[in-house]
Amino acid sequence: MRTIRDRLLRNSHHGMVGREREQDALLRCLDGDAPIVTHVHGMSGIGKTTLLRNLAEQATSAANESVLLDGTAIEPTATGLLHSLSEALGQSVLSPLEARRVLAGRGHPVLLILDHYENLSLLDTWLRQALLPALPASARLVLASRLPPNPSWLMDPDWHGLFRALHLRPLDDAAARQLVEHAGAPPHAAETIVRFAHGHPLALTMAATLARSEGLDSDAPLERVLHQLSRLYLGSVEDSELRDVLRASSVVRRITVPLIEAVAPTAGGQALLDRIAHLPFIDSDQSGLSLHDAIREAIAADFEACNPEGFRQARRAAWRLLREAAAGTHGGELWRYTADLIYLLRNPAVRDAFFPRESSSLAITEAQPEHGAAIKAVAGAHEPAGCRSALERLWERAPQTFSVVLQPEQEVAGFYVMFDPATLPEPLLRDDPITARWWNHLRENRLPRGQCALFLRRWLSWRDGEQPSPVQAAAWLDIKRCYMEQRPRLRRVYLTLAEPAAYSAVATQLGFRMLPECAVECEGTTFHTAMLDMGAASVDGWLSWLVGKELGEEEQGLLDVTGRSLRGEAGPVPLTPLEFEVIRYLWERPGQAVARDALLNDIWGRHFNGGSNVVDTVVASLRRKLGTRAALIRTVRGYGYALREEENGQGR
């Protein structure tokens, strides 16, 4: 059965003009002596996706196989990329070596194409150092990104002559006129449109679709063109419902029927989705429909400036829907909801890790033996002797816990140390005064079975030590990748700081709390401990909490996660650890019936030997502390419990 996407892809193919040189260059990547990797980059709306779709079609028709993957639909972990590759190839690919076996067995050259590669920047080093070297020599890779390539591709001597970058630039005037004519613009408006759009394909298409030249400022710089077009296009939409849905859709990553109905309850969801699909600034990918990045940012900026409360309400409605929909979702579908939640975030410390605005000149890689001298030198420059010795012993006995930050010239700019304490012998943990305190805290505050913690023992750069710096920022981006790899098991993160003041505001925003009992004195320096407890819902629950906090939901609602207490009329109501975990588990699943067994498994642990009445005991205690709001916890007979929303909408 033909779909709307089929029509969109056909229009995309027929609408490509002025890219013959780039198309020929990409097709030559299949030649035996061609570079292994081609990185296509250019600003949003410049035509990268159209170029890649045509490349995939032509490469396949030339007796080669092409595999087109969409970075927006792939979890940015090695497992996530291999899973997507498995689905595309129809064969299980669980490791780089299996990828080599499967591709070699195809019997013909395979062209792997990764669109929206900026969403997979956390995987750049792994792709370069682990996946690609394992593939058969006949394989080729084309990447497309808004961002230029990491300089490591060009500076790494191993990739000399095997990597090339292709900068996609605006169309020349002749190609721009051809595109405008193809889009059906009237002749009297064509020249104005060409001057106005500066050769930008999306701007040319939108301006031509407006079928007028009035209101177009030919002197406007390219940065303002799409903003101006967005206003003109929305102003030309006569259907007020469609206008409202387009504005509301600018706050979300994907446009779906449930999201349309959530942000615009009176709209006919499916009918409007069908109309939206045919607009010139709509992208179609494996995740569904979405506003083109450049247009979405322009519409969202206007929406927030002109109607800040409406903008906030649209984000709140989307958050509530995503929060409820993500509960119980697994696999690739869970990543889609996770990415949607991250997109709602405004906090750059998290959002920019997954939706970066600029490329980094630094690369992260697992530390190798040749990095040992530099690691010890960096530690020696910033750590007291006692703590430096602990790091050196850890390097000697568990080097796999170290990652290094490399400059383009492959010189070490810094490092970080992180690990799951369950993977190291207890004597090694107790040998370090800082990890010994963390280990004791874990023993006294045990995690349910099946959940884990990460010890972020240290991050240091040559120049700035632990202070905020490009090296520290690069390390934290890689740490976010580790978070994703560990979900849904990851529950807690411990880290140490000698000077917490520089991070206190950010740490508080992210939900970290200080553990005074874990502080360590070392030769006049106090090393403080901050701990993040993500809750039973792991990374996804933490992200949902961050969005809710930004929207004011967490501050106004029933539960104070940071304070680990209920919000009572007379002030905070303290909770025991078990009470907090039970109410938080229900709070993260508003309106959903939660089985007693789920609470026992995820809070007490899968091998808990007590009876299910322990859940009832904790719930009874919570109801007493809720007082007049006790009915918020509803009993589901023979099953478990559910948390109602308060009538004023502040229950969560």
C-alpha cells in the first residue's frame, strides 16, 4: 500500500536540481580506490537529505546495495546503531565483527548512509575507531550533518586519504531559478525570490510556494530569511486550527496524532496530520513527520515571544503525554520517547549532548597504555599526592575505567574516570578513600537488584583541572552516552569535586545533592561528593523530572524530588527512603495502575523474600502523611495502586 511518505520521497527526488557535481562525487565513493568515508555537511535546509535519498536510489540501481539510516531514530549508543543496522539489513548485527561478517556475505559492495549524523555525535569516536575498521574493504560510509566533521578524522594519520569532507553550499542563481520554476512560482516573482533566498533550497521552495514576491526583503541576510518566510507562511494559512497546530508543533520533535490532540484538543488529529504532511517545510523520516529544523526554530521563537503562556502550555501538554506514553515502552520505541523528552528540555547541559548546536574539536576514546604517562602528568599537576596515588593505582589495576580527551593532533588534553563499582573488586574500591566512602554509602543505602550505580571518580584537564572547560564539556558529553548505555539499570551517579561552587547551580538543576558524610580530607583539600538518584525509572524518569521542573510542574506538585518529601499545606512532609521510592514510582506513572509485583521488583528487588503486604504497609503510611489528600493514592483491587491527579492539575 502506498503511503504519504512515498509521495514525499518522489517529490524529493524530482525536486533536486543544481547538485549534479555533488551527486557525481558521492556516486564515485563506490569506486575501489575512493575514500572509505565521505562527510557531507551544510546548514539546515541546504538539501542534504534530498541528496542522500537520491544517492541511495542511484547506488542501489547501479548493482550495489545502499542502506539509508536516519540518525534521528537511532539511540546514540553502539547498541542502538547496531540494532538499527540489523533492522535495515534483515540480519542480526550485535558487534563490529558481526557487521563485517554480514556485509561481506552480501556478495556486493554496500554503501551505508547515515543522515542527521549530528544526532549521533556521541558515537563519532566509536564509529571511527571500532566499527569502521572492522568492516570489509568494499564497504563505504556517507555521513550527513549540519555540523562539520570532528577534526580527528582529518588529523588521525590512520585515516589519511580515506576520509573526505564535502561542504554543501547554496545553489547558484541558475539552479535557484530552475528550482523556483519547478516549484511553480509566477514569473514576475521569480527574480525577487532568487535574490531573497540566497540559493538556500528550502527558502526557495517556501518562497515559491507562497507564490508572491510582496513582503520579501531582498536585502535580508540568510540567517533571517527562514524566519521571515515562517511568518509569511503562517500568515497565509487561513485555517486557524492548522495555524495553531503548526505553532504548537514547533515545541516538539515529532508530529503525531496523539501529540496534535494533546497540544490542540479541539483539532481533528488525523485529518490535520494528513494536511501537514504535504507542507513544503515538513520532513518525513523513520520517526514520522516533523517541522524542518530551521522552520521549527523560527516558529518556536515567534511563538514563545508572542505568546509565552501558550508556548508553555504546549510544552506542558506534550510533556504529560510523553511521560504517560513512555511508561512500559522498551527498545527502539523507548528511545523515540526519550529523544522527544530531551527535545522539550531547555537545559543545555543535557539537551546539547543529544542535539548539538556546534561541533567539538576534541575526541573521547578509551585510554590506551600509551596514554598512561599523560594521565599521570595531568593528575600530578592538579591532585594532592595522596589522591594522585589513588588514581595512579586505579590506572595500574583497572585502566579500562579511564577515558582520555584527545586534541585533533591526538595529544591528551585531559581524562575522566568512571565505572560501575560492581565490576571492580571490593579491595580496590576500599583502597581509595573517596570510592571507599561511596561504597559504604551504597551498602547502607542498597539499590534494588537489577539496578546499578556509576562512580565518576574524577575528570581533569591539563589546563583547568576540574574547572569548567572545553575538555570538561567533552567529557560530560561522553558521560551522557554512558548514561544511555546503562539504562534502564542506571539508578545513581556519584561524583567528587574539590571546588563545588563552580558547579553548584548546574548540579542542583540536574538533581544532584551533596553527601556531607562522604567528604574526604586529603592534604588540606576537601573532596566533596554529589550524588544523583534518578529513581526507579532510570534515565527516562530523570529526564521527565527535569522537563517537569522546567515547566513548574515539579515545584507546584505533590512530590519534592530534590527534598525527598511531600509538599504539605504546612510545609515539607519528610518521607522514609521506602515511602519516597513508592510515591516517586507512582508519581512517575500518573493515572496508571501499578502492580504490587512491579513495586516489589523495582523498589525492594527481584529476589525480595518478604510478602507483598510490605507494599500495603508503606502505602498506608503515605496516606496518613497525605492527610486530606490520601485519596490521591487509589487502590486497584487485586492488582496494586495508581496515583490520581489533583483536580487543580498539580498532583504531579
